[in-house]
Amino acid sequence: MPAVLELEKNSGEAALWPLTKHKSSRLRAEACEALGQGTAAGSMEALQKVLTKDKSPLVRGFAVLSLVRMAMDGRAQNREDIAGFLAERYELDASEWVNTILLEGMIRLGDLSLFPELETRLCHPEYRIRLMAAAAMGVLPMVFPALRNEARGLLERARPKEKHPEVRGKIDEILGRPL
């Protein structure tokens, strides 16, 4: 077993782990994105540490996206463990932006009971949160076709009330294609 651990430490992914602690938040976020494409168990642990400890919502958001990608692609050892970890972080993270990404991730990993919570984000005072919620509603039906009609109905009801041009544009884009 030590030979396997040594091999992992010498992998290209291991070179990215220290970058998750770099001074630049943009570089830390890019390191998280790159780690999400790997297979080393240490990469998953590094992403979990980032999500737990990094001060930047941008970096934590990239860590969530990478963890979800690893779980959905079957590269994570235990999808349920990642889903549980994300649920724990959802309760603890103070950033609405990160929580919206966590929410979408947990739904992607199969917790459809959280879809109504995503609906409430369509009415959030911050336009970026509404934009993320609308984008998630445009993507989630591809993973879960059963959400298709509900997502379309929610977006159709949100559209007339939406004043921000980016959010309205995203809703129009989603409604203009088959969900």
C-alpha cells in the first residue's frame, strides 16, 4: 500500500495541491477546477479542505463544482459521502453565492427534495443569486427529466417580475430551447 500512496504523491495532481493555498484567489480557484478533473483521492481531500477553510467564496464555489463533477463522473470513492459533506457545508457556509452552488450540487447528486429551495433563489434580492438559480433550472432537467415541467413553469412565472437584464436574458435563453 505505501507504494500506491507514493505514486499518488508523485502524480501531476499532487503538484496542484499546494496551489490551493496560493495567495491569489484566482489561482486557487483554477487549481480547484484542475483538481476536479483528476482521479487521485488526495485531490478530493484537498478540495474538501478548500471548501472548509478558504476565505474566498469564489474559491469555495470552484471546489464545490469540482467535487460534484468528481462524484457525478464516478471518480469519487463514495458519492453519498460527498453529498453528505456538501449538505454539512450548506448549513455552515455564510455565503449565499456558495450556498446556491452547494444547493445545485446536492440536487445534481440526487437530492430532489431541495428543488423548492432553489425556487426561492429566483426571488433573492441579489441578481447574481437569481441568475445562478435560473441557470441551474436550465441545466437540472437534463440530469433529471422529471424536473422539466416544474423548472419551465417556475421560470415562466419568474420572467415577468425579473427586472435585471442578465437574469431576464438567461431566463429567455432557457425558455427559448427545449428543457
